[in-house]
Amino acid sequence: MGRTRLGRFAAVTVPATLLTAGLGVAMLQGMVGAVLSSADGFTLNSDRITSDGLKARTGAANVAGGNQATIYAETGANTNASGIEVVTPDVTIPLLGSKAHLEVASTDTTIALGSVGLNAKTLTTPNGATLGTTTIGVAQSEAGFANTAADSGYVADGFALTSSSADLPNVNAKAYAITLQSLALDNLSLSVALGN
């Protein structure tokens, strides 16, 4: 059910059960970037994400069970992560009669991501965040968002937030899609974990 296609950036779009495997293949093949999406959502964690810019607005995603209101965020061109972990939802494996999920992780302290686009149900930084010069309530069109299929939920005069920089420690997101402009890793862990 998954498929791989190469466009301006390498893209990997797979169902939730294969999401992290797709990410691992993209990393191992040295692809320039990746688009990861799952109608069932996936968990994205990082010890810290820093960027030279951040903008956010209301969004939407076509997910399992129907459309879902989301947070849509884009970072600046120089975005780095300290550690990254992606975990898919549990699925039942018929042959084993038990649940399992895939996990992909890297403990690198400087992971170059380029610019990042994130469509998520939730995005939290429980230990706070530091933003540069911030404007709250700017129109989405003036914040630099475009009305494209990739920017689902766009409303030209809708609410948006912009910031000149962002330092986000302990990031946790329930995401439906993420676009990475680049990905450079020194180590990679790809594993299957059994559930209850």
C-alpha cells in the first residue's frame, strides 16, 4: 500500500505500519529530503529543535476517520535537532497475535533538517520554549503561507504566528505529516517493538 516516488525532493509516503521503515530507507540511501505521512498519525519526539525562523497557523489533514483540524508549522532554512525519534501506532500482527509498532531514532546531537513543514494534531514543549521577535495574529497570507494542496487548511486572512527564531526543548508531537528538506545522520536505530 505504500509507495515511493522521487520528485524535487525524495519523497517517502507509506502507511503507518511502514512509516519508520520508509524513513530509514530514505536515510540509508542518502536522499536529500523526505515527506513522511500517515493517516493514523505518528509520534515525533526530539530533545531539542532550533531554527532561524518559525511560522504556524491552523491547518487540516485528511486522516483515518475523516478530516482533522491541525497545527501547521514551517521552520526557517537552518533547522537542527538534537536527537530524533519517530514511533508509529500499534498494529496487530495476525501471525503473532500481538501488537507491534516501528521505531526509528538517532541520538545525534546535531541533525541538520533544513526547512521543516509539520502538520500535527498536537505539538508540545512541556519545559517551555524561547522565541525571537514574534508577531501573533498576522494574516496567513502575510505570514508567507501559500494556498497549495500541501498547505491544506489555508485561509488567506486566517490567524498565524511568526517568529524570527525558535528554541524548542523536549518536543513531542502527534503528527500526520512532516516534510524534511534535508537529513544528515551519523547513527540510526530502526526497530520493531512489541506491545501488549
